[in-house]
Amino acid sequence: MTDAVGSIDVPDAQDEAPESKRARKGGKRGKKGPLGRLALFYRQIVAELRKVVWPTRSQLTTYTSVVIVFVVIMIGIVMVIDYGFNQAAKYIFG
């Protein structure tokens, strides 16, 4: 039977060598103790943080001011809605 275009060829279980399963047992974690795994974890954290593109001071100032303005606007909207509900409750319930 021919494969369809774009299909993924998955090997059968009998095609797989039994040695490949034994070779992967444990991996890097199997050889290290808890302190070694903890050190590996922190090294990976530092490596990921080096990949981060940090904003410049001007970008950070812009982003901060946009967030502050947005929060102030949302506070105003919530205050107006709250005041309206308060006045409606006073009108209805006396």
C-alpha cells in the first residue's frame, strides 16, 4: 500500500530494536542525585533567562505608563457603575 501525501511513517513494534529501549533507561537524571538535579534545574533557568529579550528603559517606561493609564480608566468605569448601582438601590429600596 502506498503512503498518502503528507502522511507520517510510524515504524512497527517489530522493527524497533530492543537495545534502544535499554540504552535510554535512566537518562541524565538516573546518574545524578537530588543535588545534581537541582543544580541542573538552576542552570536551565539561567540559560532560559539569557534567551529573554529584555525591554529597554524607554520601552519599560512606555509600557508602565500605558498600564497605569489603563488601570486608572478601569477604576473610573467601575466607580461610575458602582455609583449608578448604589443610586438605583437607594431609589428602589428607599
